[in-house]
Amino acid sequence: MAFDAGMLAASLSEIKRLALGARIEKVYQPEKDEIILQMRSLEGGKRLLINAGSNNSRIGFTNIPKENPQNPPMFCMLLRKHLQGAKLVSVSQADFDRIAFLEFETRDEMGFECTKYLIAELMGKYSNLIFADGNKKIVSALKTSDFSLDSVRQLITGAVYSLPSQNGKISPLKIDEREFDSLADKFSSDLPADKFIMKAFSGISSAVAREIAFRAAGASDALLADCPREMLKKEFFAVVDIIKNEEFSPTLIYDGEKLAEYSFIPLYHYSPLEIKSFESAGEALDLYFDSRDREIRVKQRASDILRLLNNAEARISKKLCLQSAELAECEKGSVYKKYGDLITANIYRISRGDKTVSLEDYETVNEDGSFDVVNIELDTRLSPAANAQRYYKKYSKSKTARTELSNQIELGRAELDYIGTVFDALGRAETPTDLAEIRDELYRAGYASRMKGYNENDKKNKHHISYMHFETDDGMTVLCGKNNVQNDYLTHKAAGKLDYWFHAKQTAGSHVILVTDGREPTDLDFTQAAEIAAHYSKAEGQNIAVDYTLAKNVKKPAGAKPGFVIYHTNYTAYVTPNANKISALRKK
């Protein structure tokens, strides 16, 4: 679903309620299309996120930790110069469009009071963030445009900001029932009711339009002809009243554990899927966009890692296939030995120059008492004794090859398992630092001499290892690695002897440490730590097996790949993790 004007109104209502009068302490730009304003008010500290990306545009308070670049972009530096210390005095929405105005009171370079604006246009691929002065003259923008790109509207420094065209649509907040009837009469009765609402009115998403039709006619795809006009008006203006009175109920729709939709009102037409409402629009948006943002960022930044891993996986799989075929050939070694034995036992019956010889296999007796006859090919250049030795050498060679190939196949499968752990870690990567650690790991493991963005001697790559922190309901700290570098650090350096180590059984996943600090963990502590280990692994479904033991029992063999450990003394718990509960336990 797109971030519609109703959801924007819900977010701005929350900002007005909690942040008017707040001062800007810091400005961050963790992504090229995303700004975070760190605010301080009587309500405490708040972090306001404004995303002007084409896929995930939105505005709202956030609690998701974001890693900031060491060198802030120019737009971020500009906002820091003008907005740090500024006070948020007004928040408004442009008519009923997806455009928000944030007005700040601050002081200019001479110390005089002045007004500045942040204008957030949250319109999908047309999203933008514009910084303007008190007269709404554009100072800078994330994305600029001039007459060469837009003949009607310029977004260049010094130009006065103007609103984009409404394309003939009407604001639903500015009509009455008579005007609604007049509009409805202009559309064909064969048009679905939700399409009529979207074509006639601005700012309403397809999900909300379907919900209005569902509430009016009992079907989200009902035609105008089948939708009672009075019921349609009643439900339409009920939604309008929610917006006018700011009685929002931010809602998420769950399809199992996957988030399917969000809105500022409950979407009952999604029944029987789970419908969950929240008091905070920011909290709902955080939950919906968290994993989606992370997946998109990882795909954008980790294309080189994915390509390397895919190539390595394909190469190892092909090599294993060839080695398995060779190993199957080695199983003929016993046949070669039999040929040598038969030639030796019947050497008096064979002459130099024979191409083949048929000999009775006295070890195999048929039901009628006869023996199987074995046809053996001979090298005409060799004597009978030399032919026997030739088959003995083949037998000896196949026996050696079988041992060596078995070892090579075992190493190949272990390498393939390791590649799987890196793929798994890539799916959990949240920040550029996490990706840098994976690049470092692959470089040191010998998979690439050079990696995009990685330099072994670069000080930027000498970072502090940042793993996930959780706190159980009984107050114990749980640490969880996101990749093999973090897993090794947690297991062999961070964990104390009396801390407990958790890992999903026989599958790739995070190493999880339950920090005891000398206390005895409760049953709930063990359960929640096991659920975290199960959640951050490749295991799926219910009753996932998780091994746990004291960290001192976990050892790393010499020369083993990153993340590989062995242990013998352990217990096994069976848990079914819940993503929402685990997210609530996370601290950073």
C-alpha cells in the first residue's frame, strides 16, 4: 500500500500531540533519501523519520536504530546548520494531499529570529524533501528539477515553492452529501465503487477505498449499481469524520507472521486475516517497514556479495557433482580385483594377443549348479600376467581415489554449508557495518582478493562489532550475532564461563548468549533466549529444536571456518518463536 493522505494525517496528528515545541538536537541522514530529526520536548526524546524514497515514503516517529555514515551528505550538513536548536512550532498538511509542512522557529546567522520550513512530499516515486526559508523560497532539496524536467514546477534554489497539480481530483474534506451525489452520477454504474472513490477524490488509497465499499455493500469489489447510495455516503463520510476529528486507529494486517497491509483505520475486508490496531502511527509504520527497508537496502548494497556467494555456490555444487560421479566409478574397484584374480587363476588358458577372455566365476553359483561366465577385455600388447597386474593397479588406484574423493566431498559439503551460513547472515544484515563485516569475513576466508567497498588497511573497516541486544521479561540480557564474525566474537570473547550459549539445532543461525551475571536464569529466560536463537536461524515452522549449554563447553576447532563450533554436553529445547514478541524484547 502507498502512504496515503489519511495515514499522513494520522502521523501529523501524533507529531502535533507529542512534539510541538520540541527542539531539534541532532540531524541525521542514514540513507540518501531519509532524514532523522532527534528532538527533545517535555514528552522526552523523540526521533522523527522522514523517508522520501520511491518505495517506502513516510513520516513518523521511529525507534528503529539506524547507522549513520561517517561523512554526512551535504543536505544533512545544511539542515544541521539551520535546524539544530530550532523549535518545531507548526505541523500542517497541504489540503488533503501527501504533503506535510513542518515549520520551525530559529535564528539566522546574525542572531535574528526567523522561520524555516521542511516540506515533505510523500508521493511514491515523486517523493521529495525540500528545505525552504520563511517566504517558502527553496534553499535546497533532496531532488531538484528545472524546466528541462518539469515545465510547470521548478524545484531549484531561490524558486518559491508551489504545490504539485491535483489532476482534477477533489479533497474529500471539502464536499457535502449533495456534492457527493453529483459526483457519483457522473460515473458509470458499472464502475466498482472503490474505483469511483479513487478517481473522484484525492488522498485516498486503494485499500481504504475498498474498505469503504466493503462496509457499504459487504463486498470490497461491489459495483456502484450494487452499492446502496445512502450506505456508501454514510461510510465515506464516516471515514472523513475520522480524519477531521483526528480519531485515527493505525492498523496492521497480518498474513501469518508476514505483514500484508497498513492503514489509519481497521480494514475489515481483509478478514479472516489478523487485524491489529495500535495507539501510535509511528509504531505501526516501524513494524511494517522495518524488514522491508532492510531487505531493499541489503539488495542495493550487497549486490557484489550476493554475486560472489552465488558464483561460489554454483562452483562448489558443480565440483561436488563431478566428484560424486567419480566416486561412483570407484565402486567398480572390487570388479577390477575380481578380473585380476580370474586372469591369474586361469593364466594358462590365455595367450598374448587375445582381445577378450571368458572365464568362470567360481564364487557365483547359479540355481542349476552352473557358474557365471565373466567376459574380460584384455590389452593385446600385454602378456596375461601383465593384464592381471593392470587390473590390480586399477583396483589399487580406485581404492586410493575413493578415500581421497570421500574426503574432498566432505570438505566441499562443509564449504557449501559455510556459504549457506553467510547467505543466512546476509539476510539479517541491518547496517553498512554488518555488510562490511561479511566482506571482511569473505576476504579473510579466501573467497575474494578484493571486495567492493573493502580495504584491509582502511581505518573505516576497523569498527566496533555491534551485535543485537535483547532483554528478557525477567530482566536478563541476551546477545545475538548477525553474522559469523559477530558469532565468533560473542561465543569466544564476550561470553563468560557461566553464560549460556544457544543455537538452532543442525542448521545455520545466530549464536545467542544468555548473560547470567552470576544469577540463575528462570525458565522464561531460557525459553525467550531459545526463541531468539530459533527466530534468527534458517529453521522454520513450529517446535524448532534449539541446543543450549554453558558457553565454556563450546569450542572452535583449529583452522575451522568462521562461525563453526563443536560441543558435546548440551540440552535441547523446542520452541515456536513469535516475531512480534521478539521484536518487543530487542533493545538495540
